[in-house]
Amino acid sequence: MIMICNKSEIYEAIINVSKAVSDKTTIQALEGIKLKLENGVLELTGYDLELGIKTRISVKSDDRGEFIIDARHFSEMLKKMPTEEVLINVMENLIVK
């Protein structure tokens, strides 16, 4: 799954949905953000069993799929990207480049 998106748009969306992500929990998926890509729209969801926040941004992609990524690591990774447009590649084994 490959997508190209605006760095500031996705970073802002991550910060927004991260408000509903658990800091420490026994359920590891609650420390992450669910990303769902379909029809050029990336839907980001944060959820902690009490509060859920969902937002959508437009991306350049013809792919579709969904996965969960650690919210803190993903936001830190994006913050350090040097360009305003970022390419995110989620490989078959769920490694994100």
C-alpha cells in the first residue's frame, strides 16, 4: 500500500486523533492509530475504549487497506521528514517505510 500525502495535513490529523490514544495499556492496539486507505482518502482513528476520534484527509493513492501504527513513533517519524510531501509505503509484512 503506497500513498503520497501532505506532511502538515497528516501530522495535524495524527495529533488530533492521538488525543484519544492510550499512553500505556495492556491492549497494545490502543496505543496506535488505525489508518484506513480507500479511494484516495486516508481515515485516521484513535480510540481508548472510552473516547474515539476519527478524521479523514485526501492522499494520492489508488491502493486500499488498513493497519494500526504506534501513534507516538509515527508522529515523531513524520515530524523529522525534510519535505512537505511524504511517500508512505506499507509493505506486505506491515513494515512502514
